[in-house]
Amino acid sequence: MKKYKKWWITIGIIFILSVIGYVYWFAIPKHTANKAVDNYLAEQKIKSNQIETRVIKKDWKMGGYLTKIVFKDDLKLKYEYSYDERIDLPYHIFVDAYKDGSGQTEGEMKHPPLEEQLEEMNKSK
């Protein structure tokens, strides 16, 4: 039994480090992204009862998290709230909307991005 004690300790340490790594690199950032989207929606004056579907996923290509939302009053558009700490916008979120895979302008959205994002988009044009 003594010779297996080191193996159990090693396996236990690896397990604990794996759990800590998962929480640090995935659970905490996902929670932070979810809270940022909630705050962004609150600033847009959107209530949770206006949301038809909401899905949050890790964005492996661009980094950060991507929250896809379909609103009850705008079922044709799929809004994408991209959270990335490197984005210098309010709440670190960039909003896009898509209809049948085609990007939409803010004039075609019932829930356009915040004014700071629109100003930043106009600067880059």
C-alpha cells in the first residue's frame, strides 16, 4: 500500500491543479463575459423577458466569448455580443447583427449598439 501512496498523491495534485486551471481559464472569464453582456443589455434598456434565446460560447478564433441573442420583437435578426478584454469599448463588448448570415447596419437593428461603439465605427471609416 505504501508504494501506491505516492501515485495517489500525484494523481490528487494533478486533479486539483486541473480543476483550478479550468476555473481560472474558463469558468471565471465566462462568468465575467456573461455579467458584461447583462450590463450592456441593461444600458441598452433591454429586459430579460425580451430575449427569446441566449447562448454563450467560447470564441476560439478571435478570443473572448460570444453571446448570441435572438429578441422576441426582432426574430429575424441574430445579435452577437462579442466580449473581449482587449476591446476598448464599453463593457469590452462589440455588437453585430446578422440576418440569414448577412451583416446588418445599425439602422436595420431594433436594438442598435451603444453610441460609443457607433462613434468608434465611424472613426475607422
